[in-house]
Amino acid sequence: MHVFKKEEYQERIAKTKKKMEEWGIELLFVSQPANMNYLTGYDGWSFYVHQCLLVSLDKEEPVWIGRGMDANGARITSMLSDENIYQYADDYVHSLVKHPMHYMADIIKKHGWEKKVIGVEMDQFYFTHRAFVELEKSLPNATFKDANTLVNWVRVIKSDNEIEFMKIAGQIASNVMKTAQKHIAPGVRECDVAAEVAKAQYKGVGEYSGDYPAIVPLMMAGEATKTPHLTWSEKKYENDEAVLLELCGVYRHYHVPIARTLYLGEEPPKLMVDTGKTVLEGLDAALDMIKPGVLVEDIEATWRKTIEKTGLVKESRIGYSIGVNYPPDWGEQTISVRPGDKTVVQENMALHLIPGIWLDDVGFEVDASFYVTKDGVKQFFDDSREILVKK
């Protein structure tokens, strides 16, 4: 039931092994759900307990290890052979005396890998401090290295099949945004709009099912527009207030974010209008210069130089790489569009540029989600970027 052909997963594994050799790693201990999915197709809401994928240079197929009740999920959704799926007993879960890493270490020993150089994803959300302590204690003869974003960097260049999935996610994103804009009105509760957004995200478009997003709908209204990353409440929308929306369309866990600004009232404040014009000018300039061969930091420099004449400053990054992901983040933790990122832009990279501005008096959000072609960029949706005014 894996969504790509087995040959594509095998190609991804081969690229991962090549990077392992470059990083001096013999055995890769993968814990990030998106990386497990990317390499094998495994897909389940099982990442709240310890699980892993072992990729060894001396074994063709990876090994999956997880909770017993999730093993059939690995058999159903991944391309792995049954012989490479291992399950630990349920008394390892939330135990004070046993830990899943003990079982995982036993499997590593079973394959003769206990003296290898083992790469672990040291800064991933589901690989805890205790997990590393127990793994290290159980494998005293191993050498551990940080391989936190090794697979993530393999993921940066999308296959044509992945791009097609993201095009579908872009259609869903557009519909999700239109749904939010349709339902937001004075007197309507924020939570009721959030419910409509979630329905549109899950339902998808046409024949294509949507999926749950790695980040819940971010919906800032009124005073909340001074900051990003807030959600909803039972508060009702009011006249003469702005609404910032950062939403997403998802297909088979491939994410395409979308952000827009809406104003409820006759006319947005001049500061918001002027800020919006500046942000859009900078965004358009950045998009126009992107092509294979440019440096990521030059994208940010183009944006910054375009807007500096207005005195507007954005201190945080203006974008990042996107693709397949699971909660709590839809970014790939690799490319950050900011000074110092000297990553060379390549064809089939997928990026999210979101030069949002949050000031004491006004906020403005807009974005572009796109992939890189040999000639420039192609966007996953073409929704208007202008402030939508609802009177």
C-alpha cells in the first residue's frame, strides 16, 4: 500500500547510503516520522512511542522496529519485507524499568552492528534525551555521531512524483484558503471557521483526499495580528479588524502552505496597505531571481535590498524547504532563506517564501509556495496576494 513504486524508495535509500558514506556513518538510526515515510512509505500515527528505521551500509533493505501493535501498519504501508519488521512487547511502553531502546539495541547486536559508527538524529522531536542515554548505554562499543538532518538533505531534491503530489496539495491549499475567506465575517466565531478549514483540509479536492497538516490552522485576528503562530478561540470576528491566515494543503503528507491577509471593514489602515505593498514588491523581486545555480542567501538579499528603501526590516528568515512531513512542523529543517545559507538552488527543490511582517501596530502575511524549474519557479497555487477586503 506504499504510495510510490518500490524502485523509488530504493533510489532514496541508495542516495541516503551515499550521504552516510560522506558523513562517515555505517549505521543510520532514523527516528523522524517523515524520514521513515520517505525511505520506506511507512505511515502511522505511532510516533508518540519510540520507533526507528535502521539503514546499514551492509544491508540492502532497512530494518523497522516499533511497538507490536504498529507492526502490521508497517507491513501494510511500507515496502519492507516481513523479515525486516521487528516489534517490541507492550510492556516496554511507558515502563520505569524497561525502554524500547534496549530492544532496539538487541536487534542492532543481532545484525552484528554493535561496533559500528552509528548516526542518530540528535535534534529530532521524537528522539528524547533518555532514548539516547539508554541506546548509548546498551551499545558501549559503538561510536555515535550526530546525523540529525542527513535524510532531510536527501529529501531536499524532489522527484517528479513528489512534485505531482505537491501540485495536488497546492490545489487543496487554495481551496482551504478560499474556504477560510468565505466563512470569516463579523459575528462569526473563530472556532467555527477553524472547523470549516479542517473539513476542507481533510476532504481534499475532486478525487484526491486531503490529509492532516503538521501544523494546525494559524488564525490571528485583531490584536493577535501583532504576532504569528496563534490559533483560534470562541472569540467572534469584529468589524474594522485584520485577520492573518497561515494554512496548508496536504496530500499524502506532502505539504503546501498558504498565507494571506484579510480585512473586515470599509478600508484597511494606511500602514497595513503600505506594508503590504512593500512586502509584495520584495516577494516578487525574490521570486523573479530564483533559478538553478543561485545561492539561497541571495534570495533573501534580493528581498532585503528591495524593501530597504522603505525602512521596513524583517529579522527572521523569509522561507524554508517544504515537502513530506508530520507534526509538529511542515518545514524540512534544511534550507533557511536568510543570510549565510549558501545552499545552491537546484531544480525540483520546493520552497515556501513567507516574508510576514508583525509590528506593534500592524501585521501582514503573504507567501508563495513553489518548486524550482530549469527556467525559474512554478507556483503550487495562483491565489491573489492582495489584501482581501470584506465589507
